Amino acid sequence: DAGITQSPRHKVTETGTPVTLRCHQTENHRYMYWYRQDPGHGLRLIHYSYGVKDTDKGEVSDGYSVSRSKTEDFLLTLESATSSQTSVYFCATNRPGQTYEQYFGPGTRLTVT
Amino acid sequence: EDQVTQSPEALRLQEGESSSLNCSYTVSGLRGLFWYRQDPGKGPEFLFTLYSAGEEKEKERLKATLTKKESFLHITAPKPEDSATYLCAVQATGGGNKLTFGTGTQLKVEL
């Protein structure tokens, strides 16, 4: 494993509430990524970070924000959760010495009711 | 826009029955093509990276090959423990480190 943990692993929340998912890596790599996985869509990139305080949007970034104040932590926030954001969320990073391969965390299953 | 299409969506094999999974891709310039394995309830597990047409990589019963338009994941004499969803992804040159994924092939190997 690439030393990635995600918390919480499961969460149920109500529409309109804010939600923050956390990703923690021990690889000391400057790149980190957030993906969502939905049936029929595969994994889609939400946001990524290429260093502390350096982030950029992926293909499905609407309704999400991210923050990276430390190399090891990358936070994904849903400011006001909607049912369409019910999904499984995966964090990923690269390993030192591995330029392109991404390694994934165990995922967070989020249900918005 | 980069696109990845995987086929078949699902495949059922008998133990020992070899087969291949297909990944067709369209990308402006290929930096790399990646294969992952995903077990239910877990994150994708990295298998291979292929960088150029003609390249092959092997790991146990799996062999990945690459052409200019598609990649194949060959499974030789599969065992039940090979049952999983296999994901293909591409990374484009000039696209940062972004991966574009296909929707996967769900493989079930039966005794």
C-alpha cells in the first residue's frame, strides 16, 4: 500500500449539510488527488493538488472544494451536500520515485439523504 | 477529450480458461496506460504501466500489451482469486498527472 488513509470510511448525511472528507498520506509526495466512483461512470477526477496550497480542478469539481495546508493531508469539502454527491470517494497519491503511477486509498462511502 | 472504453463489461470464466480484456483509448498524446485491479469495497490496486506501442508487462497470470489504439490484459489459466474488476486508465502528455478511467471489466472465475 502507498500509505494512504481516508476518514471517515462511511458517512450518512442530510441534504444541505457541509461534509469534509480527509485523506492522509505518508509518502511525502507533493501530488494528491480526489476521485469519485459511480456505477457506469468509472473513476472521475474531482480536484488535485501539486503542493501545499496548490490545487486545481478536475472534470467534476462543481460543488466541491479542497484544501491542502500540509503535505500529508488533503481535505475534500462538500459545502452543501446534495443527493447527486452520493458516491464512493477515493484519494490517491504518487509514490516517491514513481512519476506517473497513482496509488489509491481505501475509499469513503458517502450517502446523502 | 480523452476517452477510454473497456470490454466486455462482465466476463465469467471457468478456472483455467484463459481470456483477454480489452481497453480501447483515444488520447491526444499518450504518456502512459495503466491497469488496476479493484476488489469489492476497496480502492484500486496498481498492476501495470505501459508507455509505448509494442510494450508488454507480466505479473503472475496477467500480461498487459499495448498498441496505438488499445491495450489487452491477458489472463492465463485464471484462478478464483483473480476475480475482481479490472480498470484501465490513460494519462495524456501535457495533461498534468490526470488519469482518465474506463468503467472496468468485472471478472468472475468459477471453480
